[in-house]
Amino acid sequence: MAIEDNPESRTSYGDELRRRREEAGLTQEELSVRAILSRSYIAHIEAGRRRPSGDDARRLDQVLGANGFFERFLPTLDGRKVAEHFEAAKEFEQQATVIREYAPELVPGILQTEAYARAVFRTRFPPMTDEECDKALVTRLGRSRILDHAKTPVIWVMLNEAVLRRRVGGPAVMADQLRHLVDLGERRRVRLHVLPFGAGAHSMMEGMVSLMWFADLPPVVYVEGWRTGKLWELPSVVQQCLSAYDLALGDALSHQQSLALVRSAAEDYEHEAH
């Protein structure tokens, strides 16, 4: 029986993990090797800052001989509001001081307007009920509150040109969404770069990527595909992803050129809507 995910439950869960690890005579490093998890991940769980996935909890059970304790009492969201594979990334997103994201098909969630996000949710299969859609919207729009601060997190977004051309919700929805991006870019709240079709093949073609840095934690990278996603903390993987991002960024339009292209696309949609 899982318990609701909140700071208190994660702290209790972490205390129990520390107690059982020490009883087993293992350091965090030794447990990380045996459970195939990073040492920093173990430290974050024990400190109550992270919750493991179901697979991670099962490995902890196996290594510590806990007879399924860590899986049974894994803190979970009550009435899950985001996909399981995105839960940890969502927590990190709210703590990040710098976010650099590549979006191949859709406007990133934290930058979506309500109408655009609703249109995205309407494509889900199996279809969402109106109530489910409304709950998902509250969560997605709530993520954008990180933009309320004037400076942090610093956000760089690289958009594949397909994001501008793919009609999500119709021309009026697209015009409003692109105007929102232009506004954020003009206020320098978000640094925007468009990777044009003319750039051809590039190093970020394989999928959505979000790189995140923190004040007191090492950087992480979150990569996502269809109904799946993975959070990487391994420094070598993070560095490889950053290098690929920088390489693609070299083929992207400048911030001002990108704003001009997004503004032009918005005008085209406005003209069509009218």
C-alpha cells in the first residue's frame, strides 16, 4: 500500500532507507553500486528530496533484504497529476536555476498557453474526460509559475521549426501561443532559438531534452519519448547531452532572428484566423 507523496512521507521513507542501509553495514557508495543507482541519488532519497521509481524501490528491497518494504511504502502522488516517468523531472524543474530545453514537436509545457495545452491533452489516447483534462491543465499551468520570478530560473529554449508549423488547436490557438513566446522573448524572460528546417540533420533529432542546473546539486538531464522518459544524473551522460545541445545551437537562428520568425508565423496564423 503506497502512501501519499509529501515532504513528511519522503523524509520518513529516507530515514528508513538510511537505517536499513547502516544496519546492513553499507555506505551510500556501496549501496549505489549494488542497487545500480548513483550515490547522489541515494543521498537525495535519504534526505527526503527524491522518491525512487518502482523499479528502483524493488532493487533497494532486494539489496537490503527488506521483503518488499520499499516498494510497498513508496510515496506516490495521490491522484497522479503527471506521468510517472515525469514526476522526478517535474520536481527538479521547480528547483532549477538554469533550464535549457530542446523541443522537437511541441511548445515546452512551462511555456504553453491554456488553449494550446488543452488542445494537446485532447490528442491523448485513450481520450481524457473533461474532468481529467481540467486537472491536467491545472498542473501544467501551475508549472509555469517558475516564470513569475523576473530572473530565475534562466531559461533557454531551442525549438525545432516544426513546433511553429504544426497546427495545434487551430490558427487562433497557434497565434496566441506564438505571441506568448514572442512576449517572453522580448522581455528576455526566455532566450529563444529556432532550429530551421534548412539546418538539415542535427545532433538533437532523437527527441525532447531538458538540461537542468541547481544551486546546490549537480546538473541532470531529462529525455523523453512517447509515453516514456528518463532522468539522467550520470556526469558523462549530462556532458554528452550538453555537447549535443551546444552543437545544434550552433545551427539555430539567433534570439532576434528567432523572434522575428515566430512573430511572422503568429501573423500568418492571425491572418488565417480572421
